[in-house]
Amino acid sequence: MNKDVYKKFFNITNEEAIKDNLNFYALYLLLFENFKNSIIFNVKSFLCDISVKNGKVIYIKSPEYKKIENKKYNGKRNVFINTLDWLKNLDVITEN
């Protein structure tokens, strides 16, 4: 049997390998979602006026943030991609 085929078969049938892979991917997703939310939050809090009313944080969205929020990417609104695009246009980040 080819070593690559055996390795792939081993990875989907070995309980320890499955646990390790699931733990890795769960941690990866957790870190990515945290990164994504922090990028969106930081830009939102920079561009919006923030106030507290009845113990709740209220964001008064600026026209600039509304553009980011409402811009469509591939036919759908994607605040994360639009936020990254906004940062890229300001030369805060690069394509790489």
C-alpha cells in the first residue's frame, strides 16, 4: 500500500489521531474567531461614537463605518472582509 494512502487512512481511523486533529482544528477556529472579532471590534470602536444607556453600550455608527458594514463582497455583506479591505486601503496592513 502506498505510504501516503496509508497515512491518510490511518488519520481517519486512529482514535488518537482523530482526537489530536479535532483538538487542533477546534483551537484554530477559536483563535481565528477571536482574531476576527477583535479586528471588527477595534475598527468599530474607533469609527463609532460610544455611549452607555441603561447599562448597555450603544454604538452610534459613523457614515464611514456604515460603508464598511453595508458594502457587499461576492454579493453578501461581510464585515470582516470589508474591515480588512478598509485597513488595507489606509495602508495599515498589506495584501500579504
